Amino acid sequence: MTIPAIPLNTGAAIPQLGLGTWPLDDAQVADAVEAAAALGYRHIDTATRYGNEAGVAEGIRRSGIARSEFFVTTKLDGEFQGDDRAIGGLEAALERMRFDYVDLLLMHWPLPARGQFVSTWKTFERLHADGRARAIGVSNFRTEHLDTLLAEASVVPAVNQIQLNPHVTREAQRAYGAAHGIVTESWSPLGGNGAGVLGEPVVRSLAERLGRTPAQVVLRWHVQQGLVVIPKSASPARMRDNLAIFDFALTDAELAELATLSRGPDAGVDSNVEGH
């Protein structure tokens, strides 16, 4: 299975489907990444806060597939904002992974009350310039945070990774990204813990009619709208199911059915809080 890729503003491209790794530990994630690589996954998402960067890298090494074939994202959290702390943060992450670079480095949260995300972005720009972060982006940024950032940035974020699913549709952030060349990436794409989106009667009915799983229907909703999506799983069977979304399409009528699930523009986790 070849996973489609979406162009980034750096000239590189990001695989549209990846593997999320929170909250797996190093041992669990090494097994998961190795299994995912065997199935065809090449995009792996981690973060310093997850505590599993070393395990991600170990899984890649165990796969026997060259590092250059993978797109690896990591994120630096609030501990690394301000005073060039991001330099040491990325250096430590690369040391844990035994990598020379990451494909994408994200600022995990804006934390606007601290007033440090713009200065931190300037540090990210330096890490991008020296090649240790081949692309840089943000996570959990709202449009007002992006406005503040872009007013002083030399490099436009390549990606904004936000909570996004049929309950939490984030139209404003998605439109802003499209207008500024920022790819939108969905975390919690299936709606989080419990039944969530997957338990919705609309989703279950569509899945039954299409002969697909509820997760496949929801993941197809993401990719059909040009989103990058990173469902998390430690189960090879579920990883395989999640990958099987590129051989069918939702009709406009089916997309309209899923649109009824939106809980409004402000639903979901507040992006000012250090959550995901």
C-alpha cells in the first residue's frame, strides 16, 4: 500500500496517514513502529513529552528500512520555550533517537500567557536553517496565535497539528492553514477515548452500508478533506485496518451526513492547555 503524500511549504512532502504513538512507552512503541513499518507506514509521530522517542527510533532501526524512508515528527513542550531552550531540547531528542535530524519539529502548545512562542519560533527557524529540523511547525495553535507568529516569522509553519475529528471540525484553523500554505494535521482523529465519534449512529450506519469499519469511515473523512491524520494504535490488525482507506471514497451526501456530527467551532480541548 502506497500512502499518498501532501506537499509542505519546504518542498518536501508528508505522508497523509501516519502512526500516532501517545501514550506508548519505549518498549511498546518499538514493537508498534516495527509492525507499522512492515505494513507500509512511513510517517511516525512522537513528542518529548510522550517519553518514547528512543523507542520510536528503535522500532525504525528494527524494521530494517532506511531512516531516510521515514518521516519522523517530534514536538517540544513548554519546558523548551524561551531563551533558546529549544536548541537543547532538540539536541537531547536527537541524542535519544540517535538521529541527525527530524523531518518535522513542532512547538507542542502556544502557551500564550507566557509570551514566549514567538521567540521560541525564532529558535525553531535557526534549527530549520541548520538542517536538524527539515521542517518546522506548530501544534494546538489557534488563528490568533498564528496571526501573532506570522507577524514576526521569517518561516511560515509547515504544519499545524490540532485536535480534529467529525465532532471537533476546526473550520477556522483549517481555512487559515489553507490560505497560508500550512498543512493541517489531525490529532485524536477518531474522537479520543470511549466510543466517541466511532459510536455515533451516523458513523455506524455508513460503515455498515459501505462494508467498512467505523474507524475507516472517519479516517476517510479526514484524508478526503486533505488533512494529515495520525491514528494511534499498538495493534497490527488495527494498523492494517487504518491503512485500508485509500480504495474507496465518501460521496458528497455521505460527507453531509458526517457534517451533522460537528459540535461547533469551540468544541474540544482548549489549545492553551498542555494536554495532548
